[in-house]
Amino acid sequence: MTLTVAQIDRETDQLVGEWLPLSEAAKKLGLNVGRAKQLLKDKKLVGVRRGGGEPQIPAVFIVDGEVLKGLPGTLTVLSDAGYDEVESIRWLFTPDDSLPGAPIDAIVKGRHTEVKRRAQALGF
């Protein structure tokens, strides 16, 4: 099975800010690139193409050498709701007044259960 990675649009690209090439993300996680690609295939991380070259992931997805706690489960819920990689990133980084802030900010603050609940509601 080959890894297909979506091309990101400019607006979503700007929402994210800081990106990591997959090879750099793999180093930060202490993995080889093949294992990092498997995380993308398994939807534990999402990556996109920004121009040419290798897939890139939002830098905030890696904290202290690990995938951000709560992110994989949220990505699974978004995928189950029919969201692709770009749509998932856009949803995570788009400010939501009811949180407040973007869902990714809430996940960083340890409020991933609340974010997952909101993501589950998208499927209905």
C-alpha cells in the first residue's frame, strides 16, 4: 500500500503556521521515516504536501518527542466523520468561539476529550 498525501490549500497552510518535514518529524519522534509514514497511514498523524517534496506535518503535533496526547483519537474520529487530511487539519486549526480558540489549542491544553466529543458530532 502506497502513501498518498493531499496537497494543502494556502488558507489552511497559513492557519497552521509551523510545519515539519516528515523526516524531521521522524527524528523528533525517534523513528525512521518508514515508521513515521506508517503513522500517517494509520491516521495517528496527518501530513500534507506543501509545494513539492516530502509530506509535512504541523509542528504542534509533536511534543517532547511524542505524538501530542489525544491527537490520534481525534484524527480517527475526524476520519470516521469523512474528513480527509486537509479537512482535518483545517478543522483542528480553525478558531471556535465555543472552546475558545482552535481545537488544536484545546488538545495542547489537555482538553482532548472535549475536542473528540465535538469531532464525533460532525459525523451526524
